[in-house]
Amino acid sequence: MDRWNNKIAVVTGASAGIGRAVAIKLVKHGMKVVACARRDDALKEIAADLNKNSPGEIFPVRCDISQE
């Protein structure tokens, strides 16, 4: 995973389930993650924890990809 260090990823559905797990794993491996989901509060909670204790960084963005 070292080759992904400081790279950028966009993860949808990052507030729960598989999306959340993927976002957390990527940040813990040093990636910058744009975490997208409808639940803004859950995204901010994840970001507050990970941005203090991980080599990567997470940027929470509230969005609903089912709506154009």
C-alpha cells in the first residue's frame, strides 16, 4: 500500500458499511480520502477521529449520488 501514500481517493457511501470500512482503511494507509455520503454527522465523526490518529486525511462531503 506504500505506493498509494499521499494519493487521493473518492469513496461514496462512506458513512456506514463497506464504504465506511474502505475509507477508514485507506486513510490508515496514508491516503487522502474524499468521503461522500448523505449522513453528514456520521462523516464528521469519522473525520474527527481519523484526522487525529492516522497518517492520511479524510475530507467529509455531504452528497447524494442518487440525485443529479
